[in-house]
Amino acid sequence: MLIRSTSGPADILPSEITSRALFEGRRRFLARSGLGLTAGAALWYGLGGEARAATARLSAAASPLSTDEALTGHEAVTSYNNFYEFGTDKGDPARNAHRMSTRPWTVTVEGLAARPRSFGIDELLKLAPLEERIYRLRCVEGWSMVVPWVGFPLAALLKAVEPLGSAKYVEFLTHYDPEIMLRRPILQWPYGEGLRMDEALHPLTILAVGLYGELLPNQNGAPIRLVVPWKYGFKSAKSITTIRLLERQPATAWRRTAPHEYGFYANVNPDVSHPRWSQATERRIGEIRKRPTLMFNGYAEQVASLYQGMDLRTYY
Amino acid sequence: MPNFLRAPSGAQIALLKAAVFFACLLPALDLALGWRNGTLGANPIETLTRASGEWTLRFLLITLAVSPLRRYSGLHWLLRLRRMLGLFAFTYAAAHFMAYIWLDQFFDWRAIAHDILDRPFIAVGFAAFVLLVPLAATSSKAAIRRLGGRRWQSLHRSVYAIAILAVIHFWWLVKADLLKPFIYALILAVLLGLRAWWRELERRRQLSVPPPAKHLDRPVIRIVQK
Ligand code: HEM
């Protein structure tokens, strides 16, 4: 058993200073036993300075919505990212995203709601009980991962602002600061994404604030990002600053750039191939051989009913 | 310029060739070591496919740069490196193709056929590779002799088309950021533009210099400007 014993402020309890190997063992145990991680309120961020960020542990309950598939390694999850604001090479976000300051941070929820308002990040971290959600992540480029996110249902935030009956869509706008991000207009900045209201309220849809039991690294979309596990990864907007409740379907970043390649729905679908990539198979990061891609990324049982009667070739 | 660079001896040329040969192997060595040591990132197959593809394109452009370099530097021996550089372009292309067929698709011939037929960027890359094969096959002195210089030369002019296809392949496979393919396209445009310019110069020269008629077996028509 490994215990990390040196780095970290003195007021962190020894029980909080957990190596990743230990954490994973504990996580697996908890996932099996269905218990929550309860040891300590570990929102160190709220208590102190930068130094704590590196070791801040999140207290999160295991979820029955998690998969028990083998996790993709922490190194791969945090070094192989698409976050075009920081560069288009997969390694660029890990190299450049440290320039982004994620404190203070507010998320403004506006539009068709009875109580639209802004939320500070500390408030968001306490808005709903945090859960660990181990989800498959399928990128439109044909690779996939299994990521242990920490977050809470987007529905919890939406309910807090009381959406009006006329609100049919949710738009997500993300942080854009030309001082620290790409200026070339590769995509229209800020990056925008959207969901239909029923998709946004679906229990699988979460706002993630952490992964591997720690606060999100910047390259993964700190401090708060969307995760919609049955859709291609580009739907899951990172570093969100604004959420809008709308009557009409919003324009979205990749669809603006190449509407014949990227649809609004972007549901993982092995039968509808992308002009550049067959979507029938995928390479799980860490594996050599490809594996078949599952309908709705394996979440068909939970989400197929949302699309009943829709032609998924038209609404790709 | 040191004298041996102006007019190297046979031994010096052999040495230069050996040095260039090993330099050309370095990217492959680097990738092979990276593969063995697991330092090619989270998706080593993608890294390998992309790196071998980009090196193929680089070697094609380096090969096309030999003539201009020779012409403007006066280093005529550069021409003696061209065959080796061209063969390296082919070697990296073959490695790129193998990375795709073996590592990426794992000999799933149905998926490969679909890719080539359905995806324009793959079709174009495939065409470039197929066109490279006869050039590699006729790279020897014996082949030049067999074909005759003129036929050999017109066959090998297809390298221009191959380079254009290669840039299109890159252009089409990029999702959104066209900067890199644009830079390669620019370099290729300069290299091809120089050829067009040389042709034009040659045409003008032929117009202005009265050809020594006794060397020609056909009547000469001369256009004289008023
Ligand atoms: C002369 C022949 C070829 C050249 C010069 C070439 C060049 C390239 C280049 C420059 C790249 C992009 C590297 C990057 O993203 O940095 C690339 C990627 C690629 N090429 Fe080729 N290629 C050739 C032939 C082929 C062939 C024959 C195939 C398959 C039938 C192929 C399939 C691919 C694939 C699958 C990718 C990766 C796409 C991705 O990762 O998104 N290429 N190639």
C-alpha cells in the first residue's frame, strides 16, 4: 500500500492523503458495496489557496449508473484531450491549459427561467450531492475511454432556476479568453453546444467538477463541464460559463463549421458513419484492436426512448 | 564554400550518401523506440500513422527540392542523393500504409475497402501510394536503361501529381485546423511554381537564341517580334 506522506498542507488528514492506486482500490470496493465515499468533507478548494488544488479530494457517492469496465489510466485521461481553444494537438491542452485561472468562476444561467441567476463555483460544488459516475466516453474520431467523473445531475442546476414551459433547449457557452487561448478562428469562439430539454434533464447527463476523485484538471474542462455519455465527446462542453434556456435549437460549434459532418444530436451510432470515420468500431485507449461501437454508446436502455419515432440518419 | 562541397571526390560522395541515409532513418528509429518504450502517447497507433504520413509528405517535398537546390547552389552532386530520398519517401509511405492496414484496421479488408471507397481522403492517399509503386520499381539504373531516359522521365513526372494528391489527402483529413496542410501546400506550390518558371525561361531562351540549324533535322520556325 502506498501512502503519499510529504507534499500537502498540514491540515489535511492523513486519511485524505491517498495515492491513486489506493483510491482506485477503494473506489472499486465502494462501487461493489454501493457505499459512498464519506471520509471527510474534502472540498479543500473552498478552504484555502492554490497549494491545496493539487491534492484536493472530492467526496462522492458511488452511482448505480456507473459502468464496471476497466478505467482508462489517469495519465491518458489527462494528456489526450480535444480542447481546441488550447491547441489542436491532443497533447496541447495538457501543455497549455494551466494558463487558465478557474477561480473565481461563475456560471450564469439565463433565458427562459423563473429564477435565472449566476452561481459561483463553490456554490455549484455544494448544489447537489456529488456522485462518482464512471462513464464510457466515445469521441467522434473513433476512440474511447472509461472515465470516473465526479459531478451532479445537470437537472439539479436547471431545477434551481425553474425553467419555463417554453424552454425547449439548453445552450452551453464556454470560457474564451484570447489572451491565453488560440486566436485563430478554427471554430467560432466561444465554443457553444446544446441539448434538447429532455436530454438535459436526463439522469445520465451531469455537470462534472472532478475526475479520479479530484477536482478537474484544466485540460479536462475545469472547473465545470458537461458530460453526456451517449453522445460523441464534442457535445460535452468544457469550462462552461453560461447556460441558456431557449425556445429554439441553438447553433453549435462543430455544426457551424461542418454541418454535413456534425449533427445537433450527435448520438453515438455505429450504423451512421461520419464522412471521415466509420463509426462501426472504436479503439479503447490502451487497447490495440478495435472493438464494436455500441448503440448510444451502450446507454440505449436508458436513452433510446428519447428518440422514438426519429430517423437517426436524418437527425445524426 | 569548402572545396569538397563544390566538387566532392567519389569517396566523399559515398560518405555524404551514408550520412544522409542514416539521417533519413532517424525518424523511423525514433518512432520504433517510442513504440517499444511506450512514449508515443495515449494513442500510439494514431501517433504512428500520423507521423509516418507526415514524414512521407516531407520526403516527397525534400525529393522535389533537390533540383531547385542544385540549380541555385550549383552543387550538382545533390542530384545523386535524389533517388535515395525518393526511395525513403516510398519507404515511409509503405510504413504508413502498413500502420493503417495492420495496426489501425487489423487486416479488416471489408472495412479497408469501405474506407478507400467511401472516404475521399483515404481514396486520395491510396491513389498517391499506388502511383508511387511504379516509381520505386523503376528507380534503378537498369530500369532507366530499359525504359530509355525519355520514357523514364515522363513516368517519373507523376511525382508532381503524387505530391499534389498527398497534400489533398492531408487537407481533407484535417477536422478544422488547416494551418499545417496549408503550409505544406505552400511549399509544394513553390516547388511546382519553380518548374513552371524554368519552363518559361527555357521557352524564352529558345525564342531568343537562334538555334544552330545544322544540329536539327527539321526545319526551324522562328517567331520574330516586330
Ligand atoms: C503517398 C502517400 C501518402 C502520404 C504522403 C500520406 C500523408 C499523410 C499525412 C501527412 C497525414 C497526416 C498526418 C498528421 O495528421 O499529422 C496522413 C494521415 C493518414 N493517412 Fe496518409 N498518406 C499517404 C497514403 C495513405 C494511404 C495509402 C492510406 C490508407 C489507405 C492513408 C491513410 C491515412 C490515415 C488513416 C491517416 C490518419 C488520419 C487521422 O489520424 O485522422 N494514407 N497521411
